[in-house]
Amino acid sequence: MKATHYYWPAAGWTIIILFLTLSPGKDIPDVSFLDKVPDFDKVVHAILFSGFVVLWSFGILKQKNAFRSSTVW
């Protein structure tokens, strides 16, 4: 039995990142108070891609553990 269900959160997050990064900038609403936060775009990118790494790492780790515990030697 494959433990691919551990990848669903990571796949969903990947789709969200793709949607947000491929949308034109003019479609994103302008929020004036966020312009006053220095390097706000860098913080957003760090959060997006940190979540990406954490979710994919979690999926890989859980899948390896699921296969390891189901293997009978």
C-alpha cells in the first residue's frame, strides 16, 4: 500500500504557490499599509517557500516511516 496521502498537503500548497506566483501583479489588490513594511515581499516569499519545504519534507519523512514500519523482515 502506497502512503501517498502524506503528499496531499504539500501538493495543495504547491498549487497555491503556483497560482499566486503566476497571477499577474495587477490582479493582486493594493494594500497601502503593507507598503510601509520594509521588505514585506521577502517575508511573504520566505513564508511561502518555507511552508513548501516543510510540507514536502514531512510527506517524504512520513512516507519513508510508513514503508519502514510496514516492511516485515
